[in-house]
Amino acid sequence: MESTIEAIQTVFFLKDFLIKDDYEKSKVLIYLKENLGNIFDNELVSIPIPNDAPPEFPRFVMNSKNQWFSCDISLNKVNVLFNVISDIEKKQNELNDLPENQKKISIGIFNFIKELENIIGKKVIINRIGFITKLHYEHDKGINFLRTEFINEKKLKDPKELLIRYNQINKLPELDNIEMNSLITISNKADKEKIVNMQADINTSAKLMPEIDFCIADKAIGVLDFCIKKTKEFIKDFPEI
């Protein structure tokens, strides 16, 4: 089965990010425009909310004019989304090119997070990273393919919808044995018989959050490399995951 990647998302979870006043907000805005404006080339939006608003509320939103890339920045996380909306882009060696493109954009955001210490005078910590890829396969048997390939066929008769979640734990010895979750979700609905959806969510373990900083020694880059490698393996080996 050939895969079609629909979207790739990188999530950086943050600790100790605080914007005290409009002056600091303007400094962040200037950095984003000067250093990421070539990618997020649409108008950069600074959300007019109080500085003491809940940390999950986005402070800045960036988009590209071609609608492929978007990014929202709140005080507790940054979401970087690559929407693959071009048929040409989807077909161009997507298993190799698209995750690598997302990595380049993500590194730009990672560098911004590291630079916040110079922008607002306080170090900001990245304490968790997620890399999520959404894709689909076309298969003539659709839901019956999942039923026969992954479960005991006799147990479930004529399902209307089927969802399978699988999590694998990996440790990265080259990064001090950081624990990673490789969570795969596979699903199909009977009304979309030929479409098998898969989501690969590769992320660092939540239990590391109180004690780790992925900015140190650029550990985030190593994590992104592993996430891409693991995602490619899942896509290439499906359904033998």
C-alpha cells in the first residue's frame, strides 16, 4: 500500500516562559518577523490578551501564504503544523522529503525558544517534544483488512468502525537513555471502505518533564531525528509494524 501524508505536527512543551509586559511581547514579535518571516510569510498575529492570561492561550500565531505552514505560540507549548495540501507535494517522495522539511521548520522554532533567554532575559525550558504524522492508505478491503490483519477475525463481526492503538517504548542510549513513546493509531470507518488512516505520535515520556531540558546540548535535534526515523519505519513496514 502506498501512503499519503496529510499533515505533520511538532509540539514543543515549555516551562518558565513568561511575557511580563507589552515591551517583551514586542521584542518577541520582532525576533519572529526577522528570523522566521521567510517561512511564515503571512501577517504575524499577536493576540491581544492580558499578559497574565492562562498559559495555554496562544500569544502569537504565524502562517505561510501558501497555507502549508502554521505555528501558534503559547506560554506552555508551541505547535508547528505542516498541512500537506498540494497534490504535487504529496507525491514527491513524501516518505523522505516531508518529515525532513518539517524538521527544518521545527529547528527554526527550536532556535527561537533557545533565543528567548536573550529576548526576555529568562531561560525557557523545553521539557517535552512530540512529532505527529497523519496519513492514510488506500486498500480495497478497508475495514476488513484491519480486522483480519490485526485481530482475531472471529471475535468481531461486521464492525462499523475499528480503531487500534499501539504504543512501543524505546530508549535512546546516545541521549542518556531518554525514554520515547511510539504511539500508533490505525482506524477505518465502514462508510470510507478503501481508506485506512494511521497516526504516528512519537513523543518523549511525560515522566521526564520535571527534570529534563531538551535545549541542553541540543538534545531536541536528536529527538527529532529519532522521531523521523521511527515514523519512516512505521510507514515503510505497515502493516508489519
